[in-house]
Amino acid sequence: MKDIARQRMSIKVSTMDLLNDQIKMESHASASYLAMASWCEQNAFVQSAEFFYHQATEEREHMMKIFKFIADCGGNSLSPTVDNINHDFSNLEEVFETALDQEIEVTKSIYKILSVAKKEQDYLTENFLQWFIKEQLEEEKTFRDILDLFELMGRDGIALKFIDERIKTA
Amino acid sequence: MTKVYASKFYTLYQSDQDRRYYIDFGQKMVKFSFCQLLALRQKIYAVSIEDHFDSDLNKHGFEILILCNKEHLFLLNTFEVLDLMEMVKYSFSLLGISSEIPLTSS
Ligand SMILES: [Fe+2]
Ligand SMILES: [Fe+2]
């Protein structure tokens, strides 16, 4: 019997499933950052809004990276549905804290796929995920640094204005 | 054609000549490309089987499965859905691209 399945697809189906889940997660992150951008716009945090628009675009790029990887490997990429996007935040710090939590969840999820890929000897996926691991490290650091600003400058009206001015879009 | 796996109701075959897969559904034999077989797997895994045990969510316990770009339509009952899930799971392991079921080499 010819190994037709392997000829058609170079990753394992279980990693493909997890990568499809990750597509959903990146797409959810993108939509979630848009909601944060909207909140910042409404509350006149101009720099922060710009920052979240940029994050939203980045998450979509992450999604596309995985989408194309699955397709390049001969798998079936699934277009994600997104729901449960939170638009309500009590303050700017909460927005950034939620963002950090979201990034941490993404990191955990990437690690999970990596461990399955290792177990399955799916070296292609393992190699593909290296980029994401590095990216997650940077993303977490970005948000952690921003949250440090609140410790440093305080949380009253004028401090928040200063913090917003210091938010840079990479 | 080589038999890959047979569950209670279904049998998967691989044909090296036309590089296709064939599933014997009992009442008919359906030809699948590898991609279509992958899509079948995703569709059957997406079925929420718990709903079959809740008369509010799935009143009659049937599932409609549309396969191969709408070429075929199947109506499966709970037992058939579970059996097809199992067939797919074992088959992908036997095809060497999944280790959902650890197989002892023979
Ligand atoms: Fe991301
Ligand atoms: Fe991110």
C-alpha cells in the first residue's frame, strides 16, 4: 500500500487540529484588541487606541501565518468564527491587564501545541512554532512594561494622560 | 484496493491506482480524495454528540452530513455517527498521520 496520506500531508492530523484551534485564538485576539481600541477611542486615549489597532493587525497576521502553514502542509485550514468579545472595561489599566492575560493564554496554547508536536514527532510543526514562541515572549514583555508604568506614575487622571502619551506603536 | 479499516457499519479502502480512498457506507460506495477525507474527519469531529442525548437539542438524534463539496448527503443516527467517528479515528492512525490511537506494529 502506498503512503498516499503522507504524500498529501506533511503534518500530523492532531497537530493540524490544534493549529486550527490556534487560528481561532489568534482571530479572537485580533477582534478583542479591536474592542480595546474602541474603548480607548471612547475614553480619549489616543496613543493606546493606535497601539491596539496595530495589535489587532498583528494578530490577524499571526492567524494568516498559521492558516497558510496548514495549507502548505497539505492540511485543511478552517476559517474561524469569533464570538464573546468583551467591550467593557472599568479603566485603562484593566484594558492592558486583560491584554496581558490574553497573551499569556496564547503562550500556554502555543506550548501545548509544541508538546503535542514533539510527542508526535511532527518536527515541521515544532520548527514552525519557534517563531511564535519568540513572538510571545516579546508580546508579554510589551504589556508587562506598560503595566509597570501604572505602578510608576500612578492612576489619577493626569497620570493616565502621561501613560497614554508614552504608549508607542512599534 | 486495500482495506484500511472496517468498523461495524463502514469500511475504508485505499486505491493506489487512482490515489483515492473509498468508503463503503453500506448503501453506497463513495470516493474521496485525501482532502475530502480530511474534511470528513473535521465534519464528523465537529458533531456535538452530547446533543444526541438531549431531546431538546437534537430531538430525533439524527445528523446530516454533507460530503465531498455537497456531492453526497447522509443522514446518520447516533450509533452510526459514533461508529463513523471511530472508523475515522482508527483509519487516520493506520494511515500513519495520527497517533490518536497508539498502534502496536505488526
Ligand atoms: Fe498572536
Ligand atoms: Fe499577541
